[in-house]
Amino acid sequence: MMEWLRKLRGALFLLVLFSLFLYIFSLNFRPPVQMDVFQRVVIESLSPAVEALGYVTSSVENVVKEYVWLKNLRHENQILRDQVNESQRTVTDYKEAYIENLRLRRLLDFKNTIRAEAIPAQVVLHDLTGWFQTLIVDKGFKDGIGPDMAVVNDEGVVGRILDVSDRYSRVLLITDPGSSVDAIIQRNRVRGILSGKDATGCILKYVRGNLDVQVGDLIITSGKDGIFGKGLRLGTVQGIFKDPVDLFQKIEVKPLVRLAALEEVLIIKRETPVPNDFTSTE
């Protein structure tokens, strides 16, 4: 019984509220006259609630619109970012292809100056341990490559083939302590042995202390070691240290080849005299 009365009261309340709204709505169809007391009470009582409801509805609508706008804006921004990233990747690819083309063109021009059969090779691995100054190239026995072949590029001497597999070869760089190249100073033909010191440079050994050596002198191959032809560029003198009690002076040499940045090289299969235009001058 009590449950039924509560439902009845709820229904009556909704009916009264609905009747009041209908009454207010019907006022729009009546001729303009001054409101009576009942009308004023109803209007004054319900208007704040209606106004508050309108404000809440408007606020919710604005929030929804702003959310939709921000969501669309984020989507558009993501599309633009993707387009910018794709454009940057394309530019990077084009730039890398252009730089590689320049390198290969210089290497080809250099190959044409050598009176010897030379095989181009790609560097596939640099020694990362720091124990040895070596690198791996993608040419081996199947390409006619053998130990002690000279490895060069357009800047100068890289090193020599150390050992070979079917498809790959290991190159001993001129900066490795185990490397030795018969060399001369181009300016005055003073002879010595260029050995590796570390990743940054070499040492020209067995040059007597009374011989003329100057910073900036160009060191080239002498062609007398049976590996490197005559006149290939090795490096420049970077420092000279003389000890009165030592028979030989210590000469530090900076390689001309940027060994850490190598990507392509030439392997010289056999040596013949180098043309005069290849022997560089300062």
C-alpha cells in the first residue's frame, strides 16, 4: 500500500510539473496582457531552473563541440607530422644517394688513372673492438682477390689485403701497428718505413736525425715493397721529434684517407708504374 502511494505521489508531481510547463507554453498564444499573480509566481519560480538548465545544456554542448574540434585538430596534426616525416625521409634518401654518387664518381675517375686492374669493393664491417685496425670488404677468392693486394681509394692508400675467404676479405689498415709500407718524402726523396701507430695516425721510421724533414711534407709509396706501386699517397708529416742520443728522428704522419669513414675502396690486383699525373704535389 505504501509503495503504491509513493508511486502515485511521483506520478502526480510529474503531472503537475508537466501541466505548469504546458501552461507557460500556452501563454505564447494569448494576447499580451499583464500577468496575474499565479502567472508571476509560476514564471518567477520556474525561470531560474529553466535558465540554469539552459546554461548547463549550452555548456555541455560547447564542451562536446570543443572535444570534437580538438580531436579533429589532433588527427590533422598527426597527418601533417606524418607528411613532414615522410618528406624528411625522402630528402635524406635523395641526399644520401647524391653523396654516394659523388663518392663512386670520384672512385671511378681515380680507377681510370691507375695502370692496373682494380676491383671496386664495399666496406661491410669496421673492426669495433679497437684491438686491430682492420675492416671487411665484400670481395674474396671468387673475385680474384688474394693476400697482400693493395687497397686504395681516391684519397690515397687504405692498406693491404690480410686474409681472404670466398666472398669477403680482411684489410689491414696502414694505421695498424702491424702494417709497414716502404715510403719516401716526395719533396726530397728521403726514404723510410711507414708503420701504424693507432687509429689517428702513423709513424715514419728509420729516417736519420740529420736528414731534412718538414711538417706538411707529403709521404708517398716508394714502390719497393712489392705490394704498393710507386707514387701512391700515404699522408702528411704532422710532427717531428728529434732526440740527440737517438740515431733516428720520430716523424708522425697523418693519413690522407679518412679511414673511419670508408664506404668504398679499390683493390689493385697487379701493379704497374703509376702515371705522372697520379703522383700528387702539395
